[in-house]
Amino acid sequence: MGFLRDKRNSSSSSTTTSPCADLRAAYHNCFNRWYSEKFLKGHWDKEECVSEWEKYKDCLSKHLEDKNLSRFLEAEGVKRIPASISK
């Protein structure tokens, strides 16, 4: 769910217009730290970065729905959980 990327090529969240950019950066930083510090060494916790992923996914779902693009998440098997149920 995350990607290791050369930092020179990644854009700063302050220069992008995506409403989910800060959440994306938080998730990717968490994932990349987990991957390099734990997974590659054979140690991992399945609960790593879950809260970051959920916040990012919820933001994407909301903003894709606003643009009538939520069908793309559904095609990937990601369903939007109504806020009243998920809390």
C-alpha cells in the first residue's frame, strides 16, 4: 500500500493541491519507515500504519465521491463506510 520513492522526485505536501496530500505523506512516511526498519529485517506488526492508512483512504473516498469518481475505488475493492457506522 505504500511505495519507496526517491525523495528528490517526490513533491512536498505544501506544494501540491491535493486535499489529501498531508494524509498521503503521513501514510507513506509511516509505511516506508515500517518497510525499511521492520519488514526487511523480518520483524513486523500487522497493525503498523493502519490509522494513517484509514485516514488517507477516508479522505480519498470522500474527495472521489465529490468528483463522482468513487467507482474507481469500488473497482479496487475499497468500499466507503458511512461516517455514522465507522465511528
